[in-house]
Amino acid sequence: MKNMKTLLILCLALIALPSFAADGAKKSAAELEKEKALANPYPNDFGPDHLSEEQLKDYPADIKEGYKDLLTRCAQCHTPSRPLNSRFVEPEAGKVTPADRDAKEAAALAKMKGEHEEWFKDGSTWQIEAGIWNRYVKRMMNKPGCGVSAGGKMTNAEAKKIYEFLVYDGQRRKLGENAAKWKEHRAKLVEKLKTEKPTRYEELKKDNDL
Ligand code: HEC
């Protein structure tokens, strides 16, 4: 009788086992990417996940479209807070083609360094680099499963619009007359990460990635 029971349990376990294993394997690459993104927060994540009407009011229509695409496309693995509160700034160099972008942005960057030394001293407020958003949008686009929850893969046209928004917005909302406000905003976010996720704060600090 006891053996029968053991046998029965064993049989049930054997039947159940493959379906458990299959369940585990069913986690798609996209789900794993999302888990990774959420398990490793950034100061950015503590800021707002949208811009206000006031902040957007002078933005041209095509730039606003890029912003709207960002709200859906960049919200799958983390919230839009992550790109919107990022310290990344790509210097705006006017109309550029992919071929001359690096050179033109490098020139804009050199000029900026001459005029605003203070923006290059505080890496947790600003990371100003030629091509940085171009690199990051591509990097995010190539992540496994990017686009699955927003109805199909992000198109190159959408990626380009999001990229153009990020360059335009960074230049205006993080620099110039808004630089001091941005500095204060970032300092609050970093402080929040420090108090709420101290281990992650130390990790990013060690990697020079705050
Ligand atoms: C498929 C999942 C996924 C999607 C979609 C996604 N991201 Fe991410 N994102 C991540 C992960 C994971 C990280 C953690 C760092 C890394 O892997 O690069 C991250 C980190 C970031 C960071 C922080 C980088 C840093 O070092 O400060 C920014 C900024 C960012 N993403 C912007 C975007 C933008 C813009 C989009 C939309 C074009 C986007 N993400 C879409 C998964 C995603």
C-alpha cells in the first residue's frame, strides 16, 4: 500500500515534470530581457515617465511624433522614464547625414567644451558624447524581443524619429537655460537610487555608470 502510494506520487511527478520544465523554457528571450532591465534599476527610473504639455509645447510636430513613438516603443522592458531622465546628451549639429554626423557632432562637442566646461565635470548629470543616442537606440533595437509587446518589431523609421527626438530634447531640456534645473533633477534621482536601492547605487558608482 505504501509502495503503491510512492509509485503513484512518482508517476504524477514524472507527468508533471516535463510540463514544469517546458514552462521554464517558455520564458522568451523578450521576457528575460525585461526581467534584466527591471532587476537593474537606474536613477532615471525614479523620474517621470512622460513630459508635460509645457515641456513639449515648442517642439516641432515631427519631434513630437518621435516622442510618442518613444512612449510605446521604449516602454516594453523598462518605463519611458529610463530614456527620458537619462544623463545622455548627443550634441545637436543641425542637418547631418549619417556619413558626416560624427565629424559635425565632434565639432559641436568641441565648441561646447570650450564654452561650458561645467557640463563636462559632473558625469552623473550629463554624459555628452557624439553619436551616443544613435548608439543606444540601435543597441535597444537589437535586444531580443524588442517590439513584441507593441505590435511587431520597431521599424527603422520609428527608431530614426525616436533618435531625432532624443537629440533635440536633450539639447533643450538638459542644457542651455535649463542646465541648472536639469542638474537639480538628476541629483534628486541619484539620491533616490542611493536611499532606495543602495546596492545598485554602489554597483553603478563603482562602474562609473551613475
Ligand atoms: C527588449 C527590451 C528593451 C527595450 C524594448 C528597450 N530597452 Fe532600454 N534597456 C534595456 C535593458 C536590459 C537595459 C539595461 C542596460 C543594457 O542592457 O544596455 C536598458 C537600459 C537603457 C538605458 C540606460 C543606459 C545607461 O547606461 O544609462 C537607456 C537610456 C535606454 N535603455 C533607452 C531605451 C530606449 C530609447 C528605448 C527605445 C528605443 C529602449 N531603451 C527600449 C532593455 C530594453
